[in-house]
Amino acid sequence: MVCGDFSTLHQLVNLTLPNHRLWDSEVHYTLEMLNTFDDDDKIKKLNSKITVEQSKTEDIYSLLEKEIVQKMSDADVNVQEYFNLLKYFRKNLKIVDRLESISQRVIFARMGGNL
């Protein structure tokens, strides 16, 4: 890997940091939902927040994935590092999806309805 590639890769990794804050918020909201027993309105609000955070996360990762694919098409890059970064993004998206799934199940368990 050449120095320029490391710099570009490092910049892309730094762009993911705001997503970590979103992910942290989703974990917090999910835990708060699990600890809320009798307040259906609070559970619905927390679910809404989780859905918004999930949407933001997916949008950011979508943009980053496009950027990575463009960088990979450059001539002198180590594509394995970019593939590893894409795998990292996908793993984080799975976590975000699972948190959203947990919130839907909490609503189903507490209020009924459809999953």
C-alpha cells in the first residue's frame, strides 16, 4: 500500500466516526426501551428515534461505500484494505438492523400488533 492510499483509507475510516455515535445512540435507546415497562408512549418515541438513527446510519454508509468503490477503481491501490473496510461497514449495518429488530420486538411484546 502506498502512503497516499493509507491517507485516503484513514480519511474514510475517520468519516465513519459520526456513525459510531449514531450506533451508540441506538444501543442506548434500545436499552432504555428494554427498561421501560409501563409507558407505551415512551417506548414508541424510543422506537421512532431508533428508526431515525438507523436511517441516518444506512445513508452515511451508502455514501461511504460508493466512495470506497470509486477509490478501489483507481490504478495503484491495495483493494484488500478497501474490502476489509466494506466488510466492517456491513457488520456495523447488521448490528444496527438487529437493534431496530429488537425495538420492534419490544413493541410487539408490550403492545401487541404485527412484527
